[in-house]
Amino acid sequence: MSKKGQNNSQPKTDRSKGDWKALEIVHPHAAGIDIGGSEHWVAINPERDEQPVRCFDCFTADLEQMADWLVDRGVRSVAMQSTGVYWIPVFEILQQHGLEVYLVNARHTKNLPGRKSDIAECQWLLKLHTFGLLSNSFQPSDEVRTARTLWRHRGELVAQASSAIQRMQKALIEMNIQLSNVLSDLSGVSGMAIVQAILDGQRDPQELAALANPQVKAPKEVIAKSLEGNWRPELLFVLRQQVEMYRMCHDKIAACDCQLQLHLQSMAPRVELEAQPLGPRPKGKRARGNAPKFDLRTELYRITGVDWTQVDGIDVQVAQSVIAEVGVDLKAFPSEKHFANWLGLCPTNETSGGKVLNRRTPKVVNRAKVAFRQAASTLIRSQSYLGAQYRRFRTRLGAPKAITAMARKLACLFYRLLQRGQQYVDKGTEYYEQRYRDQQVRFVIQRAKQLGLQIVTPATSTD
């Protein structure tokens, strides 16, 4: 007889669920590689080789040897982290040998306490990849990588040219030449003509002021007054060096534009320009000062089928920045929500016990995300549907959150236009305001019905 209060019932188990501790092997022929600057550590299944962990140098011959060893041991899938740019040669050689390469984010493979060596790291990657716990990163095609390399290099050259202009202004200010106070752009025609005359030995303020373009708003007397200063020889030497640097950067940018144009022309077209010609450029939308010298608008229309100048905020340079990162084929993203999430424009919505702990957007380093955020910030004065929507977001959420929310709207719009190949038609500010008003009226009527109230609209009087 059992003691009082003692429960003899045994806990019931559902054997149909199986052992929850067991993990299913997804990649049985897997390997893990820890990428380094001078050497790479590779780990495979111990059953495939007596020495399952090996170290290879970063030279091409050693990488070929590593790929041959993996193929001989029956490896079909490899996982490695995206460490700097050291992964690129390994990635290309392994793909050339027919291996499936998983390029994973280092945040997804954080070390456990005590696991700090390269040997343990590659074995840890092997375990995670074997059980399918690693997600592969998005990798565009080779032609997109070429466009991305050229466009990023062009952006670096533009940044170097801007830095040279800033150092030119610094040298002039140290000589008390206040030319930047009377000219809005030192790199313009008037500014560069005056600077070149200074470097040629001209010191007369009146002669230098006469070189300014007649369209300059500042009077000649004020310009001449700003050109009186202390002509220090060491600062003139710095000014000459920076002018040469600025011109050299622009020569490099022109050469980069030619190479980029040739590459875009080699890409497969989506529309034929003869059958579907491109319309005129919308009024009030001019190309920016650092825009490519060739007709980028026509090239993007040919390969995407969309005239990006019709979209407020997304001009041809923003579109080229995004296309250079993801390409024109977005089949890797099942929907626009997946695309926005990959860009890092969606909230995390971390919950615990039914309570939301964090709604912030993740910190994602993505050039396409930066381009969409910059495009969203330019809509503050846009008299369009998107401009009205952004101003509504800005009033309700504040500037930082409004930029993120509008960047997500632009990303979804970009995805739809690129996938469907449709042209964007702006419905205008008045349409958005009327739609917003109708939405608020429907909300008030619905709320009144929930409270048991009845809304009576005033009758319109007729004479």
C-alpha cells in the first residue's frame, strides 16, 4: 500500500515525437574552413581522413591543393566565414572545383567560451554546417560583382576628390584667402580659374576677381576683398599638390566611367530601345554633380526596363548603387519583405513570454541600405506621393525613424518595379492627403460603432 500523498503515476511520454536531442544531418559531406590572412585551417569528418584537420597557406598553389584534397575526401559542401577580403580567392577556387560553398556571417558563428584557436574554430564550423545550422549569404553573379567593383572604386575616387577640395579650402583659409565665403563651390569654373591663376603667380585681387563668371552673385569688389591675404610659399605648395590630386582623381573617374559603360553595355537587355524608347527626362530632375559622364539613365533603362528618374528619391545613381550590390535579378529574395529584411530595414521584434523586448532595426552594413536611406532623406521637400508620405512619417515618428520607415517603402517599391518591369506613376500629394483623410474618417466611424455611438453628418444647405 502506498504512503499517503505519494503519487505513483508515471509521467506519460509521447514517443511519436522522437528524441528531441537528436539533430538531423543535413550536409553529410561537409567541411569547415577558418579563413586567415596567411593561412587557412580546414576540418572534415574524422572518418574520411586520418588527419581531419589540416593547415594550408594562402598561395594559389596551396589553395588548389586544398580543393583537390577536399574533393578526394568526398567533400561536397564547405562552410567558411566572410573574413575581410581573404575569403574571395578561396571562394572562387572552391567553386571552380565544383564544391558548394556556404559563405556565412561571422555573427552567426560566435565562439563559445574557451574556443579561441583556429583549429577549434574550423571544427565548430564543420559541426554547425553538418547539422544545417548555418545560412548561406547572398552572392550576386560575376557580372554584378564586376559592376559592384567598378562602382565602389568610383565612389572612392569621388571621396578622394572631395577630400582634395577640402584641403584646398584649408590651405586658402590659412593664407586668409576667404574665397569659400564668396563662391558656393570652389571646384566650379570660377573657383578653379582663380586658384589656377594664383598658382601661376597672379597676386592682384582685381585681376583675380575678374576671372569669376558673370553669373556669380557676389560683387567683384567683395570677391577682390576676399583675395587679399598672406601668400605663404609652403601653403602655396600644398595648394598646388591638392589641385594636382583633384585633377588626377577626375581623370581616374573619367576612365572608370568608360570601363563601367562598357560593362553595362555588355549586360543582357530587358527592353529594346528601338521598340520601347525612353521618354524625356522629367522636369526639375537634373543629374548630380558627381554623376557619370555617360548616359547612365539609358543604360539602366535598357537592362532593367524601368525609368528610375520617374521615381521621386530614387534617381539613377541610387538605382545604380543598389543594382551594383544585388543585381537586376532578385529571385534570391522570395518577396519584398525578404528583400527589406536582408537590407536591415525591418524591426527585430524580439519577444519573450509574449512581451516585446526590442523593436530596433538590426545593425547591417550594406551599401544598398545606405543608398535607400539617403534617397528617403531627400523627400522632405518633394511635392509627390512619396514626399507627402515621408512628411507624415516624420511628423508622427520623428526624423530618424521616418528615414528608416521610408527607406523600407522605397526598397519594397524598388523590388516591385524591378520584378514586374512596370513604370512608376506618381499620384501626387493631393491623392495621398485625400486617401489619408478617408482612412481617418473610416477609423473614426469604426471606433464610434464600437462605443455604441452614431455619427451624424451635417446636411448641406441648398439655396
